[in-house]
Amino acid sequence: MSGSVRFVHAADLHLDAPFKGVDAEDPRVRAALIAATVGALDTLVEVCIERRADFLVLAGDVYNSMDAPLRTEFAFRDACARLDAAGIRVFVARGNHDPASSRSAGLALPANVHVFSADEVERVVYEREGRPICALYGRSFRTAAETANFAAGYARDPGDELAIGVLHTNVGDRPGHGPYAPCSIGDLRAAHMDYWALGHIHKPEVLSQDPPIVYSGCTQGLHPGETGDRGCTVVTLDRHGATLERVSTARVVWAAATVSAVGLDDIDAVRGALLAEVDRVVRDTGTAPGTPAVLRIDLTGRSGAHAALARPKALDDLLADIRGAGLSRDPWVWVDRVRDRTMPAIDLDLVRSGSDFAADLVSLADSLLADSDALGAYVGALAQPILGTLDSKDLFEPDARDIIERARDLALDRLMAEERR
């Protein structure tokens, strides 16, 4: 084997994944979200063709479910056929969402596609004009919950000039992610690959430079928590090392922002600050200029506008106005949520120095906030009647400190409003 290869590393396409928890009442936004994952696949194909890649590596979770709709399976097959027409191979390692036991495993794919075995680590030699260039090693998931250390079965053949490992895995047993095919960076290095193409973690990350051990991240963010640009990694690999290029494929970018309301005395001033944040997102959507965004905003700080924001329907009306403005931008920005986390413009130290009921109220709150055990017990007792009605306690985890601080400020705000009358 000799020479160099250029390939595209992608993972976690999650084709046809639903976008839950988003208030996409506007038809344009709803249509964009529905089409986003398959649209990201189309962009991925374009990247492979434009970069003249030798092959595409998909490190798991092409589909979002084991019984993906046929239209989604056909969309993937059509994408592979486009790559076949361009002379580009596709190497697939199945993950926990699309294991070999899923229905999609029976779909006939074009001849350029190779799906790695689910029985053992499989070595496949990539050739160019009949000459071996590199070897790819991969193993697919057979079931949706593979908990064995697959990485332990990878070992480079001594005759490989270039070797690439492909695996869907949770490296380092990261919390918040399924413990599938768990391994360590040491396990991966022990296989002596020149590049590791990983999947499962949706945030792009380079775990090691020597050798490159890379999570390419998902091609399209799937929920408001997956903020920032998403895409693929274009890799040029030879015996001297690898160069990596991040390329965006997302059709919609999720964004989150905190806007300070300090110094803002009325709703109009708050509106101006929110519009300025919308315009900032239009100018800067990560590495995906021109990509529409879904934005969530938290308003924070002590503000003279707090009382106005707390009026019934005030925040709803403000949100509707900001949404309309965001949709008029190019690219559009859909403001999914504006959350009021402001507090009254109250000098707590001044209140504490008094001798009235307001001072007693602040003192009581201070004592609770200073004792985490007492704080948790107090709020837990208050929240228990509500939590007791929920089927799952995981749906709501009360933030005791935030609850007490907001209750204190709301009470003070009302007390001072009474005094001003």
C-alpha cells in the first residue's frame, strides 16, 4: 500500500428523527425541521463530491430508529447511488439506533456500499486503480444495546501502510450517553490505527491528535440542546499524518442566548435588546453562514422592566412580535422561546438594612439559601404535592435556589408596588 486518501467522516445522521419540544407553529419552520436530517444527508453527499473524496465513512446511526420509514431508507439508498455515480465508496458501521437486527438491514444498497460485519471486527482494503491504498477496520452493532468493549478486538495488520478504525462507541463512559461499546482512549491507541472515525457522541470533538481520534458529531442538531453548527470531517491521510477540515451540513442551527435586561426600564427597551440578539444570530450561525436558526433566549438580571414583563400575556405578546421580526430576516431566525429570568430592580443590601417586613423576608430567604440541606428539604416539601402527580419524577427536578430567589423577589416586588400606591 502507498499514497494518500481523502475521505469524509460522518456519523449520527439520525434520518427522519422527530424534533420534539419545539413550538414550530410557523409552516416554514415546521417544514424546515421535518426536512432537516435528510437535507443534511444531501449536503453530505455534495461535500463528498465537491472534495473529490475517495470514500465516505459513516460511524453509526444512519437511521433514527430500527423501523425507519421506507421513504427514509430510499432517501439513503438514493444518496449512496449518487456517490456511486461519482465513483465514491461508502463504508458503514451500524450503531445502537440502526443495528444489524433492524429492518433497514435488509434494504438492498448499491455496490459501492460496504456495511461492516456485526460478528467481529472486519478488515476491508480500499483500492485505487487496482492498487491497495489503505485498510478500514470496523464492526457494526448487532443489537441496540451492545455493551462489550468492541475496541479490544481491533488490531492493525503489520502490512497496512494506512489504517482507519470505524466504531460507534462511548469513549470514557461519558454520562448522559448510552454506555454502548464502551472503551478508553488507551484501547483505541492500542490498535495502532492512523485515524479513528467515531460515532455516538453528537458534539464534534477531537479526543487525540496522535493518532487522530475523532467524533465527527451529528450532521444535523436534533434538539435545542444541540446548539452550534453540526457537520462532517474531511480527512486527508498519508503516512506523515492527517489534516482535518470541519464542514457544515446542518440545514437548521440551534442557538441559545442570554440577554441581560440590566438597565432596561421598559418593554420597548427589552424588545430592542431581543431584536439585537436576533440580528447577531443572523450574522453569526457558527460555521454555517446563511443557515436558518431556531433560537431560545433567557432574559436575566435586575431590571426596571421586570414588573412589565410579569404582567399577564406580556411575554407572549413580546414573543409573537419578536418571532415575526425574526422570520423576516435572511436567513430567518425562529425564536422558539423567551424565558423571563429577570428580577426586580431592588437593592437587596438596602432592604436588608431595614427593620420592616421586607427585611424579615430577605433575612428568611438568606438563611435558607445559606443552608443547602434546609433549602432542599423546604423546597422538596413544597414540591411534593406536584411531583406526586407525575408518572416520572425525572420529568421535573426543582431548582431549589432559583425557586427561593424568585419567590423572594416576587414577594418584594409586590410589597413595593403596594407601598407605591
